[in-house]
Amino acid sequence: MNLRLVGPAETEALGHRLARALALDTAGAVVHLRGELGAGKTALVRATLQGLGHEGAVVSPSYTLIEPYAIGTRQVFHLDLYRLGDPEELEFLGIRELNPATDLVLVEWPERGAGFLPSPDLLITLDYDGDGRCAVLEPESPAGQAMLARLDAPGEPGR
Ligand SMILES: Nc1ncnc2c1ncn2[C@@H]1O[C@H](COP(=O)(O)OP(=O)(O)O)[C@@H](O)[C@H]1O
Ligand SMILES: [Mg+2]
């Protein structure tokens, strides 16, 4: 699925759609977000977490690398691995405590954690596109496929 996001409000709207798609399934999910600095990965994660019902701030985990949230009954982990020196360091950050079967895991810069991350259900690639951004959403598992199908579930404001 290819989308053009003409401004920050459209990135936010995509996050809200993702949140609805994720909320319809109580199982865990792993989403990898690729794209260069400023492409909108954190903005998309922020809107997704807020769409899931998180009311506090969503800070970029650029230095903490992993930021945990409890949203409803769900454990959510937001990772930003830009400053990860070596994928093996994920072991010391408690990567084994994440349960991809039950938790929601959103990872910026997943390529830096290669080999030590749970495999993605959904791969989102964000890129600059003029003044706006574009997003490519690719399923990487049957669960990811179902998630994408739910993005346009009835009741969604169409676009
Ligand atoms: N669709 C869009 N068009 C233009 N600017 C956007 C869009 N979506 C987000 N932005 C802006 O781009 C920046 C993205 O920053 P951020 O989410 O921190 O990027 P990343 O996490 O990928 O480094 C923010 O300033 C945000 O307001
Ligand atoms: Mg970021």
C-alpha cells in the first residue's frame, strides 16, 4: 500500500488508522519503521499510540532506545535504534522481555538491530516527497496482511 502524506495532519491520520487496525486484534504485533531522519517515524508512532488511547506524551526514545508504555491492557514498546552501537546491545536493553505474541512493538531504525529483533508483521517505509512524505506499507506476515486489510475496514473515513 502506497500513500502520499501531504502534511503532518495526514501522518497523524495514518497513525490513527493504524491504531484502529491494531486495536481490532488483541494479539501482539511488530511494526518496523524505516526512513531517514525527519521522515516522520516518531510522528507516526506518536499518533498510533495516541490513537490507541495513550494520553501522555510520546517522547522520542533516541537516547533511552526503548520506551515502554502500558495502554489499556497492552504492553507497548517504542524503540529507536539510531544510536545503537551494536545489535547485541539489545540483549542488555531487555529485548528478551518483549513478547511479540502479546505486546505491540514499534521499531525505528530496525536495520540497526538486525538479528536481535522480533521479525516484523508490518514494514512501513517513510520518505520525503516534496514538502510532504510518502509511506509504503508492506505486510511481512499473515497477521500483517490482516492488519493492512483492516486499515480500510468499514467505518473508516475513506481517503
Ligand atoms: N506528511 C508530512 N509532511 C510534512 N512534514 C511532516 C509530515 N509528517 C510529519 N512531518 C514532520 O516531519 C518531522 C518528522 O519528524 P520525526 O517524526 O521526528 O521523524 P523521524 O522519527 O523519522 O526522524 C516533524 O517535524 C513532522 O512535523
Ligand atoms: Mg524518530
